[in-house]
Amino acid sequence: MGLFGPKKYIYLSVCFEGGGKTYCYLTKDKYIKVNDAVMVPVPNESDKNHM
């Protein structure tokens, strides 16, 4: 439990342009809506090519 009650988490399900696998990211941004374009970290650039 957090200082002001239970903690709430916001997860994004992200699919890169062109489709393929989806990846989940944790965010603090409360204003993201469905179909928004977002920037996310990609640890290994070759991961993007396998989608």
C-alpha cells in the first residue's frame, strides 16, 4: 500500500508500426489514450526487425 492508499499501475500494450508482436510497458502518464503514438525504449535495435 502506498502513502495515499493502494498503488495504481498503468500498462501500455505497444505494437510497432507495421504490426507484429506486442510489448508491455509500465508508465506514469495518466493522459495516454488508446491509439496514441508513443515513444518507448528498445534495448536491442535488432528486436524491432523481428516483428
